[in-house]
Amino acid sequence: MTRLAELGPPKRVTVYCPPGSKEDCDFYRCETCGQFVDCKDIRQVMWHRFQDEHEPLELDA
């Protein structure tokens, strides 16, 4: 399982909401692995959005 820390340092971004979500969302559920994604963390968005097959990320405590 890939750890979030392995993807680099945190970088906060403007909130990304996938199509069909409400505009003011902070989290969405990944359709591939079912994990909730923090839309303000580009590392999580990139991991879940741009890989066809993936496992959930192991989040830092």
C-alpha cells in the first residue's frame, strides 16, 4: 500500500470537485477504491483521479 507521505510534501490547492458533485465539497468518494479523497490535497486528487487501477492510500496519522 502506498503511503501519502511517499507522494511528497503536502501542497494545498483550490478545492476540486468531480463532475456532478456540489460546488462546495471538501471530500468525495473515489469510484475506483472507495476511499474518501480530500479535495484540498493535490496528492490525493492526483492519486485517485489519474490512475485507472489503484488501492487506497495509507493516510498519515
